[in-house]
Amino acid sequence: MTSPELLRLFEQTLGIKPDTLTGTERLRDLEIWDSMSNLLFIAMVDKHFSVPVPASRVARCETVDELLGLIPVARAAA
């Protein structure tokens, strides 16, 4: 899966319009990013990639790109 595809999946998971995110956004600046979004991201990764992502790793991410970098398929595509 390419980075743009991951961004679209992330947008879909958060319920925001497609092609809204570029990846460089700071998570704290996203109005929608909160504790529920953290859980939605973890669930999305588990559902689509069967990879457990610890909440502590998610909490350390500062940007959308860092967050998506937790997904092994994203690291392989880089």
C-alpha cells in the first residue's frame, strides 16, 4: 500500500474528506485527533494489516507521517 493510499484510509477512518491530509500535519493541530481517534487508528491497523500497535507508540507520534510510519507496510513502501 502506498503512502497516499494509507492517507486515504486514515482519512476514512477518522471520517474526514478524502485528500484532506498530506502527512505533514501535526496531530495536535488536527481538531479531530483525540483519544478516540487514537483507538480508531489502532483498530484500523489491526483490522487492515493484522498488526498490533501499542497505544504508547501512537502517543509518541507528532505528525500524521510518523503515525502512518508505525504500519509495517508503510515502512516497506518508503
